Amino acid sequence: MPRTLSYPIAGTFGYTHISSKQRTFLQCLREIPMDKPAIHDIRLSFSFKHLWTILSSSSSSMIKSKDSDGNYDIVLQPIEVDNQIVKTMVHKTDTVSVIVGCSLSPIPIDLFGISQLTGSLSRIEDRLQLLVNEYNTINQQGGKQQYM
């Protein structure tokens, strides 16, 4: 039977009885250095009118896949930048979902980190604008409606 010790735990009144293994574990937790505050695996969404219609007719290599059987989502090729993987999905409702995956390298909440995140999101914006421009160029030649 493990030996039980009384050991103070933050946020409790008095002492709580814990085993020596639990005490060792708590001591290890207390000794872990805390880094700067950071965020990881960021999920954003926004609306972009007519984008799904534009992309559904596109054959661009920037498009990874188009779901034609289920929810009709269009997935763009992922972008890898600064230890981040940025994934973009366009839903049939013209909602765009962006996931900035960075579990192994969280983005610090400081000027450098915000700059990193802004840079990644700017690449998504540029890519979407390129796809819309491509669509407009093709449709301008055919006399069809264009989008911004």
C-alpha cells in the first residue's frame, strides 16, 4: 500500500491526502518552466459571396479536392509556412473555413507571433484572390458575369 502524505495543493483549503507518487508528479508539474503565452490550432471562418460557385467551375491546381457526393466542400491545397500548416475549405454556403495548424510550434502572443499569423492569413487571401481573378479573366473573354 502506497504511503500517503499531507501536501498543500493550491486552491484548496488545508491539506489533501495524496500518495508519494502524486506528490512527485505535482512537484514535477511545478518545476516545468512556463513559456510565453501562445496559441495553436486556430480556426477561423468568414463569408465570401459566390466563392463556392467560382471554385466549383475552376480546374486550378490550387484546389486539392471537390466533394461531389456529400457536403460539396472544396478543399484548397495546404500551405506550409513557418512551421504552420494552413488548410482552407470552401463550403457550399460560401463560408470559408481556415485552420492554422501549429501544435508543434505554437504562435506566441507578441508582435512577432501576430506578424507570423498575419503573414499566413495573407497568403490565403492572395490565393483566393488569384482564383477569383482567374475566374474573371476566363469569364471576361466569354462575356459572363464577373466577381470581385
